[in-house]
Amino acid sequence: MKIKRGDLVQVLVGDDKGDSPRKVLQVLNDGKKVLVEGVNRVYKHVKRGHPKSPQGGRLSLEMPIDISNVLLYCNACGRGVRVGFTYKADGSKIRHCRKCQAELGAVSPPKARYASGA
């Protein structure tokens, strides 16, 4: 999966387009949608006696957006970038920036069959 919970992403569409990088709170629907902090906020009207709002009123919530509308943020490039995958010499799989080849985090632990020079 290219985007995981806790990653910084840049939003490509909507009112929050081009803003500073935001944190991914949750990945939904088998990686098809993401919940991004402070993006796509809506009001939900709740009746009195609701656990989150006993007096009732309006709750401001974040709603999911499609994963195609965000790019993973690369600190080296300073912008959202496309992601590639490679295996390191010890056999672990990592994500990397397609532009500057900077490492963006591990995907899987080392596996002997992917280790080079064995």
C-alpha cells in the first residue's frame, strides 16, 4: 500500500488544495479512501442525548476523500511525490520518492529470498 496511517500527504483537489502537508488519520475501504486531518470537514447535526454531545447541536467531522486525490509528501523534495518500491540489500522492501530517490519508510521486514549477494 502506498499510503499508510500516520503519513504526511499533500491534497491535490478541493478547498485544501496546495496547503501544507497533512497527516493521514485512517485508511478505509481496502486502501481506496483516506481520512486526512483537517480536510473535507462537514457538520453533523445530532439530537440531544448523543454520547459525544449530550446537549445536541452540530459536530464538525472529517469525511474520507479518495486516495487518488492525495500524494505522499517527501521531505527532501518539499512537495507531494509519486512513490516507488525497491528492495534493500538485506531484503526489506521500502518506499522511495520517484523524483529524488529518498527513502520514505519500510513496507515489510527483511526476507531472505529478496536479499542480494546471498
